[in-house]
Amino acid sequence: MTAINLYDGQVVNHHILSVLVQNRPGVLARVAGLFARRGYNIFSLAVAPAESSGMSRITIVVDVESTPLEQITKQLFKLIDVIKISELDPRSSVERELLIATVKAPEENRGHIVELVNIFEGKIIAVAQMVLTVSLEGHPDKLDDFEELLGGYGIVELQRTGRVALPKIDRGTRGHAAKQFPASSSSSSSSTTSGKAG
Amino acid sequence: MTERITGAQALIRALEHENVELIFGYPGGCILPAYDPLVDSDIRHVLVRHEQGAGHMAEGYAQVSGKPGVTMVTSGPAATNLVTPLMDAYMDSIPMVAITGQVGTAAIGTDAFQECDTVGITRACTKHNELVMSAQDIPMAVRQAFHIATTGRPGPTLIDIPKDCLQNEMTWTWPTDEEVLASLPGYRPNVKGHARMIKEAARTILASERPIIYAGGGILKSRAADALRELAELIDTYVVTTLMARGAFPDEHPLCIGMPGMHGNATAVTAMQKSDLLIALGSRFDDRITGKVDSFAPDAKIIHVDIDPAEQGKVRRPDVPIVGDAKYVIEEIIKEIKSLLAAGTVQADTSAWKSKVSGWREQFPMTYEPAEPGAPLKPQYCIEQLSDLAPEHTIVASGVGQHQMYASHFWQFNEPYTWLNSGGLGTMGYSIPAAIGAKAAKPDSVVWAIDGDGCFQMTAQELVTAAVEELPIKVAVLNNSYLGMVRQWQEMFYDERYSGVLLDQKLPDFVKWAEAMGCVGILVESPEEVGPAIEKANSINDRPVVIEFRTDASELVFPMVPAGQSNDELILHPTQQEKAGELS
């Protein structure tokens, strides 16, 4: 869990779930429907085919407390198409996201925007008389900063992909940092949750 | 050798391979091709009067037979009519396979005649569903549907089959078990509980001075009634049986203290509240059991045995969580307890607790006041008489409301699989079709539907099905002219401001209606008529019987824990209220 400071100063408790699913029609609707039914908000979502054929990986960022997250993880795992769920700890994961934005760029600001894009190691992907379209790939925090600074020049349109994440490679030992579900074939008391979830 | 057959033939053959004997169904445009090979099959088709009835019949059949109930209907409105029984089966973990027709693959998404997004609509009320897109996929879809419906925590599954997939030819194959498992890599229910947790459970049980076994519907699903009895007797511990578990432990057994919860009996509710250990076996801490969760059984440790990992900690954090099949886990706990006892562990002294609980049981039996001469019948009296006069192995299905609670309170349940009701969803109209399904599963057993006048009017038309298909159930309508449970709440919590609860004191004429549907109709208004009418009904086996009992509208279900309140706030029957202080 991490507290992410969004560009507007709002702090949200985020969890990253990496969900490996069978790539079948309706699987995204099943996953998304489950979140909706339990009243949880999906902050961002990225879906694409995974390493093995017939599988997709869904990276879901949710803003919930840890207790209901345990319940929703268990409920998610009941979906027949869900094969594995890993809760990724941001401290031991690599996260990436892509942002593209068209920003107002009259002549007097254009130089500043180009400079800003260069500082962030972004790209300018289209140029017109009064606007630029720029892109930036990187850690979501970096994108937040970039978006905030870009905002000062007037954003015409902006799209972010939502984050994708994988556990960091642990060079010292085997294995990696993801907390997987189910932890073992049977839950132990540490993997259960307290409180009420609906 | 490759055999080419149509998708429809493959569907019916696949159902035969799954040992389906009976389909409750209703044909229509898109499912039409599947009805043709049915003519040549040994599978019996019961033609219902409404698709909802088909679903509840499949549920009743499944609960009594232990086999999945099967229903087959067409697309569009037929599929939407199945939503209620699917949700009912999902809430009560009943294995059921629904087959729905769908418009042809080319028409999907065009708002074609009788098209609806069946898998979309039923996603939240099935354990799994699947839209088949090729005739070749039908056998695997059927195998998966039966496998998923009947394993792990049972539940309903649905296969939606477009009309062209039924008409097209395919090469017949029957997938092997290995192929089915390989096709479902994300589905591996855990049957065996964790060995370390089972040991921990055994130690915790032997150390408890105030244990209670909290037996739920999972006992019946896993066929664990014998194991439950052995455990209860081994540790000499009182058992409560939830609404879903009535009959899982015999009411006549000295260790049975009845049903807990909102309308539970005082002993069961209080024993749970005061216990130091709840041994939850296939039960899920439903809000109707716990009342206000924060004050539920505050001193109790929890051992929670459930096959569904998501039930662990959903409501109450267990001290000893065990994910596994109830029968398997209970038998393992018994072995573990026996070996601990053999090794010299001594069970904690529970005698003070036992005498306290048995004292409550003597002081606070289920009770009601007999009717004054000339006054309407007491519903409880009717249920007592039905139960007393019931032949052995009689099965009872109830609707939802006051009559359901009276049935649970005043029927003596001594055998598993003799009680059917809609516990989770609370579906009015459940009892008649469920009873018909039960009768189809156990034609030699007497099957009573206990219904209210409100419930009866929701699904009564299925009595035509019962008459025509020769499934002669018996129906006891407790007619108080009101939606009794809602009326009770309005009386107790809305200052007796009755709103929208009076059905009618004259209409319908239940006897004429019964006769019009091919049943025997009997009206009973006085206590002396009750026994003879029931005996007459029990003696009729060639057609359904409906007895209308005119009952007292002012009768209330007690005990009662008002919704959202602590189980310590139990309202007793007025005749017991002055002794309430002794429940501590």
C-alpha cells in the first residue's frame, strides 16, 4: 500500500493488483463487474496479453483500505477465469505508465514546453501552429509531476494508459516480492481479514 | 472413427453422459433445435408453466437428490425469467445447470427478436456462465458447467447456446477429466483442510468450556450429517442448525438446540451469544444469524470450516480458519480429537455450561397460545399437526415469510434433505415449484409445500404442471389474508400503520383455484378440521392437494431480534417475556 500524492494534492491509498486471467470473452466484464458490485472504485486499469498464450494480465490500481482488499482479492479469485492474483508492493515493484498530451503552445511558450519535455526525457510527437502533442513514459509519480507542470501551459487533451507493474527482480535470492493469492492451499490466520465487508 | 452430429444432438447426448434424468424446461424459438433430439432421449422433460418455476424445480430436485438440477429454456424473456431462481441457487449454493437458447451468432448484438445479453445479465447470479460460439464447443461447455456447478462450493452455472450452434454439425467428442481440468486452470477448489489448522481446531475444541456447534447448509452440501453427529456426540456439545441446515442434525437429538438467528429460538440464540467457542461448520455468519456483528458472540473464539476461502473473515475473523470440505474436515477433526484424548489430553469441563443451556431449553421452548374457540386457526397449530401426521421421510418446502419461520420452528426435522427453503435470497413463490422438483427426485416420498397466501399467488400455476406431469405434491396455504411478515414489521416498528399488506379476505377462492388446476381443494377453518384434512391429503396420491387454512392475521413470529440490533435484544414470546432475565 502506498499513499500517492496526485497533482491536485489529493492523497489516496493505492493497491496494485496484478491479475493473470484466461483470455476469454467477457473476462474483463467479470473482473470489473465484481469491483462494481462490491462498491469499490477502480483507479486505473490496464489489460493486455501476458507471456503465455491464452492468458492476459490485468493491472488494477484500487483505492481501498487493506481489509476489504483481502475480501475482494478472495472474491476475484473465485472467478473461474482468474488464475493468479498478485498484490504488488510499490516499494518492490517496477511500475510504468505512458502519458500523451496535446498542449497549447503559442510561440512565446513553445520553447519552455520543449525544455520541460527535454528535462523529463519525454518526446514531442506532433507539432502544429498553436499546439504540440507530447509523450512521456515512466513511473506514474514522474507522470504526475509532468502533468502538473504541463497544466500551467493549458492542456487541450490528455490521456494516460493507467499503470502496468511487475515485481522487481530480486538479484540476491530467487523469488520476488509479490504477495500471491492464494498464499497456500489453505489460509492461515495471518491471511484472513477482520472486520466486515458488506 | 468420427461421428458427425448436430450441436443439438451433441447437447442432449452430453446431458445423457452427465447422467441427467430430468430437465425442467420450456421451449421457444432459439432453443427449438434442442427439443428435437429430446424426443429420442430417455431424459424426461417436465414442461413447466413459467421459466421461474423451472428454475426452482431444478433447485428442489438438486437439494433432495444431491444431483445437479437441469433447466432448459429459450432466449430473451425465458432467460430473464430464470434470473430469480439462478440468484436463489447462487445464494443457497445449490448445484444447477441452466441451458438457454440464444439468437444465431450472426444476429448477436443486433437487438434481434428475443435477444438479450444472457451471459451479461446472469454474470452476477451464476457461479460461472459461458456463451458457446461453435457447435464443436458444446460437449466441453457442458462438462465444465457440471463440473463447476457440483464441485467446491456448489452453485448455478449457465450455458448460452446460439441457435446456429445447435443446428450446425460437429464431430462428437466427450472430453476426458484431464481435458476438463486443463481447460480450467483457475479452478481448483480446496477439499482438504490445512493439517496444522485441523490440529489447532481439535486442541481448541478440547480446551473450550462453553462450546457450541454452529452447523450451516454446507453440512448438507458435503453430505456431512453423519460426521456432524459423530463430532457432536464425541465432544458432547450442543448443536444449532441454521435455517439452511434444518434436518442436518436431528431435532429429536438431545444435543440439538434448534435454529439460531433473527427468529431463532431463545436457547440457540443465547447459547451462541454466551459461548466461548463457536465451531462454525459450513455456515457463513449471515446477517440473519449474527444480528449486529459487533456484539455477536463477543467472548467466542471461532473455528470456521468452509470450502469457500472468501467466507473466511468476510464477517467475523476466525481464530482457526479451515478451508475445505465440511465432511472431510470434520472427520479429520474427529480423528485428531480421538488421538489427543488417547494421548491423555482431557477435555475441559463443560458440565456447568451444559446444565445452563439445558435449563434455558426447558424454560424457553418454542411456544404459542392456542386459539380461542371460534377464533381463526393458529398457524403454528397447523404446522404442528402437519408435522405430527407426516409419514416417514416426508419432505417440506416452504415459501418466505411468517409461515417459513413457523415451519422451521414447529416442524420436527429428524432427517437431512427433508427441508427446502429459500434462505439467502428469500424468494416468495419458491415452495410450490421446489416441492415439485423434490417430488420428481423422490416420487415415493410425501412432499408438502408450506405456503402463505402471498407466496402461493406468485407461482401457483405450477400446480398445473404438478397435476399434468403426475407429480402430486401437497400444499398447505396458511391464509391470513396478509403479507404476514411485512405486517408484523409494520405492527412492531411502524406504529401499526399497515401499508400495502392486506391481500384480500375473500379473493382468491383457493379451493376453486386448486380444483381448476387439477388438484383437490380443501378449506379448513376450525381446529377440529385440521387433522382430518391433513390425513385426507396424505391419503391422496393421484393428484396434488391444496389445503387452505384460514389463520389468525394477528399472530406474530417470536422470538425476534429486530433488524440490525444485537442478539442480546431478543424479544421473547409475550408469555415468556417476564422470565427474560434468566437468559444470562
